[in-house]
Amino acid sequence: MATMPASASDLLKSFKLKTKQQELLIRVSILCLVYILAFITRLFSVLRYESMIHEFDPYFNYRTTLYLTENGFYDFWNWFDYESWYPLGRIVGGTLYPGLMVTAVLIYRILRFLRFAVHIREVCVLTAPFFASNTTLVAYFFGKEIWDSGAGLVAAILIAICPGYISRSVAGSYDNEGVAIFALLFTFYVFVKAVNTGSLAWSLASAFGYFYMVSAWGGYVFIINLIPLYVLVLLITGRYSMRLYVAYNCMYILGMLLAMQIRFVGFQHVQSGEHMAVMGVFFLMQVFYFLDWVKHMLSDTKLFQAFLRITVTCAVAVGGIALGLGMVSGYISPWTGRFYSLLDPTYAKDHIPIIASVSEHQPTAWSSFMFDFHILLFLFPAGLYFCFKRLSDATIFIVMYGLTSMYFAGVMVRLILVATPAVCLISAIAVSATVKNLTVLLRSKNKVVQTGSTKGSGGSKSSSKALLDQSQPFQKNGAIALLFGAFYLLSRYATHCTWVTSEAYSSPSIVLAARGAHGNRVIFDDYREAYFWLRQNTPQDAKVMSWWDYGYQITAMGNRTVIVDNNTWNNTHIATVGRAMSSYEDEAIEIIRSLDVDYVLVVFGGVTGYSSDDINKFLWMVRIGGGVFPVIKEPDYLVNGEYRVDKGAAPKMLNCLMYKLCYYRFGEMLTEYGKPPGYDRARGVEIGNKDVKLEHLEEAFTTSNWIVRIYRVKPPNNRCPHNVETPVVTHLGDVFPNGSNIHGQSGTCNPQNLGVCLDLLGLVDVNLGNAPTKPCCSLIEGLVDLEGAVCLCTAVRANVLGIHINLSISLSLLLRNCERKVATEYICGP
Amino acid sequence: MGKFWVIFVASISILLPFLCNSFSPETPTDRRVLVLLDDFAVKSSHSSYFNSLKLRGFDLDFKLADDPKIALQRYGQYLYDALILFCPSVERFGGSVDVAAIINFVDSGHDLIIAADVNASDLIREVATECGVDFDEDPSAMVIDHTGYAVSETEGDHTLIASDDFIKSDVIIGSKKIEVPVLFQGIGHSLNPVNSLVLKVLSASPSAYSANPLSKLSTPASLTGSAISLVSVVQARNNARILITGSLSMFSNRFFRSGVQKSGSSTKYEKSGNEQFLTELSKWIFHERGHLKAVNVKHHKVVETDEPALYRINDELEYSVEIYEWSGTSWEPYITDDVQVQFYMMSPYILKTLSNDKKGLYSASFKVPDVYGVFQFKVEYQKLGYTSLSLSKQIPVRPYRHNEYERFIPTAYPYYGAAFSTMAGFFIFSFVHLYNK
């Protein structure tokens, strides 16, 4: 091995390559290495776990791909999926971007044709890394187009390992973005190429690139808004040219026609508000062309100025009126909520909780910028500086792309992905230009030193040269130091990227890994355990209700019908599920029955300490449910604005369906040494309601680490509807809205003191014989019979908001237990 | 070893007739009935009733309620199809039988007759409560009616009641009208108001009340008037049928044979209505009447015969179901005009009355609504006295495929014309522009 470099150089020498050829060879081999590197760095997840599909959305993509391979394209195109969104169903063919699936199946067919016996799952798992490799090639050519081939190479290397991109393209992350980033960058590259050359062929290529992007990801809206913005900037800065005219018009018209072939986009491309900018710029372009022609015809500049003013005013007015009419008549649909939330980051939080509830739609934290970009964050402004120094149509484009995408990356975490190629390209310019300048300095200095020493004569020139000579050692040393610094930074970048990829972005999130007490790796495979249980133990047409996060996984792995899933197209349906989860059991059962639900699935992390479980997501269910059904009110689940599950939790929280399902029989369990039973490890508290009783649901399956719990919906009671009341759980020491704690104080009717009795009222129907009635009875000892009843009634009504119990029965039972006679006619009104 | 074989074969040969005769969906009438008694004397004092059952082919197995050997099931198989509890005072059943066992017996589709009496034990009360009725809590209370009592030789305390307030259902109490009042003496009960399954078959008159006849009434009676039920039936959701009454003596030979004259009425009947009433009621309880079955649920497109996996919107389809009624010996076509089918997705989109061909075949044809989703064909037939039919069949409805739309729409011809003329025009223009110098 040691002889390899020597022999290689010998080989080079023996071939007697010229410098140019040598450079080409080096460039090609670097590109090849980068291509391979980009692929293998994404394989951590396969090595650590196994070759499997990750997370949530990829499972849907995988399921549709499987359908496509099995049933062919036409069935896929017309697929009506009745296993999701029960009972509404979903027209899958018309509501997805088919690019990813078609690509994977195409690769699969090609491999099959070449007699490689692969399974479609392996193809799906490796699609994203494959396209990431292709992206590096595009980045190289793009860099070459906007700066030089050196910048292209650096860009290819940077993007190959940039965590911002890896986060969405590791093996197994079979999502639209994996393909779409390639398509995005390719479209931009070809468009810039078209603008630079004015070639119809390149423009055509960009239209096809755009078509591929539209077929792959909803993020195509970014392209279709960025390009007109860029063109507008060029027009304003007086860079209008025939090249631009050809490139833009061809790309727009053809791209639009092609994009409209995707069913999910269809007429939106000419009707929705998000696509109007591109149309406006198209017309503006024609106006410019017309003006250019008029200018050519008219020789009088004054006349032309007047004409210009009139034409531009007219054009803008006509455009404005057309837009206004379109909006008013409803022909042009307004912007969607997602689009609004991009422009105004607070919009989603106030108006569309379903968008705000997704963690990847949150505004980006600084740390995640640092995490995803590392040194690129500092190189980015430097690159912008270089771009501004050498402004051209191409650099203006990359600057616009960089700035807009950085803004969007700040608004939403997931859009860091879109910004990554721009950041890599601009940083590559900075790195390449700096290194080039420094090396030029080093080289030229040597020459200068040589020339200076050979000539070495007097005069003003020579004195200035001597001055230069004196400064040269510092410059040289400085340059060397800076070069080393740059290499140090880049090597840090490489280390960081590898570390992030291996530690943070290669977890499939369907299988969880943790470190055991002895440093060994513990695997929690509960999700798959639960889904396979569903697949094997439930009837074929069983309906499973869960929060929408798990919908895709249940249909893909459990093969069972779900009520809602990750395609959040029907907010009301999701809100209905949210409402069921946040209601009392007997209210929830009505909803559950109306949806024909057979099983309810919840995800619970209290045993393992897994924090992204349903209890932590619960407030979003309340918010989304409350957004449609005002009966659900968020403050009912909070205590002084605080969300808690321990003894101090709100009564409604302690008795809602989600709480009951998560903590059913959890109170008996010892989770951690030295902690009381029922200690929730995910939230670090002892739960408040340990005696959870279920009436209409029964536990069907709980996975080995309790992460997934499945409940069966019981059929209605065979003989009669038992009306067992919802037990009210309150505790001594609870703070009630009036602000006073519960203490015993006998003799007078102080409703706030009777909290102990509330405990009893809840227990009455369960088991009165064993209920500790003493403390309660002693409280109402001093009161006359009727007074006692009234007092208790007020206590219940005043203290427990929205609690629904049959008071007259419970009260009379309780008072009888205290050996009091109750006036039979006394009814404690609601 | 050989000995065991003999025992095994013998037991099989003994059990086999029972196994073959047992209750099944095909022949819903009960065969094997366990009768639990407080005292074997009841067997003879109530022999008329038992004989009428035996004559109808039932196999009665009399046991004392506290017999330690009684068991309802063995090796997971129920040994009986129905249970008669003529043991009002039993405090504790023998063997493995308890309240839960009886309730499970009912919940697995078997029938039950409970006759309580004054001083009914807590155990019997508990069983009754589980079935949705509550006996008067006062253990010594009886139903007293000072205007509707049965006239007898002695003045008495008016606890022997002649009641003729029957439920109006031919299915439950037979098509032959019961002319003679029924004698009742015992404890009254009330129905659980939230229980919609329990029905009052024989209710007390408005002047009746429930109290201890021996003591003076100090507080108002808790049960009064027609809220008191004398005989109630329950048809559980799984079609198990339960009869509950507070009088064991109404089944007795004495009451069967005795004449009856209701106070205030001049007509005196030679024989009370008890025999007719209770026999007819037992026919209902033991599924000799009012038991329906629905078979051959079919649906298909109008012109086809095969059942599709899913429909398209606006398809024309036919739905049919055959409904039969059990006559006690065979399945007869059930003929009525009020069976409806729903095409249901969260709410019914189509509700249509099925027409029948007088041979039990019900059918309807309709057009699938212009809405896609997962629909259900639902038949929810609940008629007083009949077993409830609840059929639902899931069927997805898909939208049009891409090639099922009309290819050329007449109204769009101007657009087609415009498109093609533009293309032609552009071609000519290019040609002229390029070659016309």
C-alpha cells in the first residue's frame, strides 16, 4: 500500500499527461470519491439498525410504492384508499406527489431488468442516498456555472456531508425531500445555465427539471416564486436581455403545462394565489419586450419616456384589476395557511393548530442552525461578499436563493433543507475564492522574491519593491496560517458532519435505542411489536383510532384501517379524534362508536422515559379538538396555565380518555428504584390518578416496554346500559379555583372544606362499603340534614368544573352512609 | 385403561343426544332446561306449568338450588339452554353457580325465568337487578290493590290481585287475546328507567301499591300505581330472553285452576288467565315465537350477479336479504312491510323500505349517492317482541377512474376548435414567416 502513491505518480508520469489533463483526472477522481462518500455516509442507519423505512411519512410512501409495483401505474393513478380516513377514504392517486414512487419503481424495474433480484424495500431505503450522490454532481456543475470548477468541487464536497441535507436523506428516509432536493438544485442549475447561454435547449431542460420537482414535492412552490422574483430583480436592475426572455418564457410556459399534468397540482397552477407571481412576471416580461421593440422603433427619447410611463401604468393597472377580479370571483384561490405561516411565523400558532403542532414546522432555534450548518454559517456571509464583488446573472441568482431560503429556514425547521444547497454553494465560493487567493499569494510571492533578488537595483520603484519584500514574509506566513486555519475549519466540519450523521440523524425513530445502566445498547422495538400484533390478532376490517401521527404506520405495518393519518387533509376529522381523546370516557365512547372504532391505540412513554408520547402531545389534541368543537376548552386541562399529570393536575385532565388509556394500571407499576409506584419517567412525576377504571374499553395489548398500548372497544352492555358515573378524583390539599386548600373545619357549611367528600362521591358507585366515609361525615356533622345536602351540592358545583355526575343519587348515598336522612325530594341541580 | 374407555364411550353415547339437541342458531328453541327449586314440593305444586313445557318437548332437569352438584357449564360447554329459578328464598346456590355464572349464562345467549316471592333473598334480587329490574326493597312488602283485587271467599288483605293490563304485543303474549284476568300474589318491582331493553308485560293497576300488608302504612309507599310491574321481560342485545316476576304462586296449579272475579266486575270466570298467559309467555321466552333470522345478504350491480368488492359513485345496485321467522319447528318466511335498508356513512345517505316477495326475500334497488367513502348496508330491524336484526356490511364507494369520464363534452367543442385552430394557425404562420422573403 505504501508504494501506491509512488506508483501512481509513476503511472502519471509514464502517461505523460499535460497539466490540464492531470487536473481533469484529479477533478474526476475527486468527484467520484465525493459521489461515493455522499452515499456511504448515509448508511449509518442501515449499519446501526437494519435496512428499514424510517419515521412516519416514509411509511406511506413505501405503502404506495408497494401498491404501484403490484398494481401498475393506472391503478395507482386511480387508487381510492379505503383503509385510511375511515369512513371518508382518500383518493390517494389524486392527493400525492407521485415522483418519488415512480422514481423508486423505475429504479426497481431497471435493476430487475438487469437481473438483480432486489426487493422494492431495499430500493426505497437506498433511493435517498442515491439521489444525494446525484445532488453532489449537480452541485459541482452549478458551482462551476456560477463561479469556477474549484468552487464546484468544494460545493460538491460540502453538500455531500452537510447535516442539513443528511437529516432528510439517510438510508431509509424514503421521503419526497430526498428526491426533491436533487430536482430543485437541478432545475435551478439548468435555469441559470439557460439564462447564461440564452439557449432554448437548456430552458427546455429546466422546464423538465421543474416538472420532476412538481411531481416529487410540494416545495416546488418555492421554485415557482423564486424564479419570478429573480427575474424581477434582473428587470429592475436593468439586466433584461434576450437570453433572460428566452429562458424564462420557455421555462414558464412549458413548466406550467407539464406541472398541470400532476393531478394533485392540476389547475391550481393557474388559479391559486401562490402561482400568481410567476404569471405576473411573465406578462411583465412581454411588456418589457414590447417596450424594447418600441424603443427600437422610436428614435425620440422624450416620446419614449412618456410612452413608457403610460404603458407601465396601464400594465400594472390591468394586472391589478385582473388579480382583484379573480380573487373576488373566487377564480383565484387565496393563499393557503401553510403559505401564510411562511410569511408570518405567528400565523399558524394563532389560526391553524394542526400546522403548528408538527415539530418540524416550528421556528428554527439558533442551535439547530449551528448543528446543521456548522462552519457554513460563518462562510455564508463571506461567500455573499465574494458574490457581490463579482456580480453576474448567475451570482445574483445564488444570492437571491441563499437569502430567501435562509429566511424560510428561520421560519420553519424543516426548510433548513431547502437552504442547505444554497448555503453550501455560497460557502463553497467563499472557501474556493479564499484558498485560491491565498495560494496565488503564496505562489506569486515566490516569483516576486526571485525577481526582486535578481534585479535588486535602486530607484523609487525598487524602494517600493523593497517595501513589498519586507512585508512579504509576514504576508506569506499569514497566508500559510490562514490556509492552515481554513483546513482546520474544514476538517472540523468533516468531523462534525460525521458525528451528527452517526449520532443524530441515523435513528429510524420507529425503533428506539437507549444506553442501559452498564453502557450497553438497549433497543425498544415496541412500535413494530404493536403493529404486528394488530396485523395478526385483529379482524381484517378492524378500525384503529389513534392520534394522526401513527396513521401511516398503522396502515403500512399493521394493515388496518385508521380514522386519521399524517395526511392532514380533513381538520374536522382530526378534531373529532382529538375531542374523543380529551373527553370523559362515556362521552368519548359515543364518538368512538359513531366512527365504528374497534381498537384505540395510544403511545405512552412513562415506563421508558420516551418523551414524544401522546401525553406530551395531548395539549395539541385539546387545541385541535377545541378549534372545531368549543366544548373542549384548553384551560380545563391546565392548572394556573401549567400542564401537569400529577396530583395537582386539573380534574378534567385526570379523567379524560387519553389520561386513562395511558395510565391504566400504571399506578400498580414500579418504574424506578426508590420511587413510588406509578412514577412517570417521561415527566418525572408520580401520577395523580392511580386508580384508573375503564368501562367501555378494555386493555387488549401492551407492548413489552409499554410504549404502545392498544385497547379494545367493548360492545354495548348485553342486558342494560349501566350508568356508572365518571369518578371525580380530587385530593386533600388540592388547590381549587377559590384559592384555598382543603382543611377540615366542622360545624359550618364551608363548601371549600368538603373536598374530601368529593372523593367519596366519586367512589360511591364503585364501592361504597369500603369508602373511608369518616372524614367526610365529620365535616358535615354539625349541619342539619338538608343543610348537609345543600352544602355538599354547592361544594360539588363550586369546585369541580364541568364534572358530570349524578349528584342526587351520589349525594343521597353518601349522606345515608353518614347515617343522615336525606329529604327524598332534594335534587342537586346541575 | 380399558375401563376408562368404556366410561368415555358410554358418556359420549349418553351425551350425544343432548349435544345434538342443544340450542343452535339453526333451531333456536331451547331444549334442555335446568329448574332450580327451593323445595321439591314445588315440582308437584306447579306441575301443570312444568307439564305444559314437557309436552312441548322440553327436557326439564329439576335440582335443588343448594344442591352442591349443580353446574351450568362443563369444560366450557353449557349443559343447559335455559334456566328457571323457582327458588325465591335461596341465599346461596350450590356448586359453581353464583350471580356472575347466571349473568354469563344469559350473556352467552341463554334464557332465564326468575320467579321471586315475598321475602325474596338478596341473591335473587341481585340477579334481577343485573337484569334491569328492582324488587321493592322492603322484604315483606307485597303488591296490594284495594280496587283491583281478586274476589275470594274471605275478605283477605287484597294481596291477591287480578290484573289484565297486558302488554300490547301479539308476539309476546300470543295472538289469541287473553280474556281472563291473571292472578298475582307477591312482590312488585320497578323497571330501571335507563334500561331500554326491559318491558313491562303485566303491570299493576293505578290503584296498586307495594307495602307490608300486616303493618300500618306510616310513610308513603315507595312503589305505587302502574309504575309497579308484576311481570317483566327483557330481551338482551344478544337475543337472550329473561322473564322476571315477583310471584312464584302465579305459576302454581292452584292459581292455574282457580276461578277469578275481579272486584267491581260482575263477570266471574271459571278459570284464571294464568295458564294461557304464562304458557304463551314461555313460548316467547323459549324462542318458539318472535325469533327472526336474516340470511343471504346480497348486493350487486343491477345488471350483474356477482358481488363487487367496491362500488363506483352513481352505480345502480340491488340489495337483498332473506328474513325468516322460527315457528317452533321450522323456519317460515317472515312477511312485513317495514324492513328498511340504510346506505350509511356516519349518517344514512339512503333509507329505503325493502319490498318482499312473500317468500321471505326482501330487496331494494337504488343508486349509489354521488359521494365516495366507506359505506355500510345497514338493516336495523327492532320490532317489539321480535329478536332484533342488526346487519351491517361494509362496502367502499370509489370515485370515477380517469377513463370513466366522458371523453368529448358537447359544450366544450368551442374550446377544442380554439385549440386546434391555434395550432394550425401557428403552423401556417411559422411556415409563411420562415419561407416568405
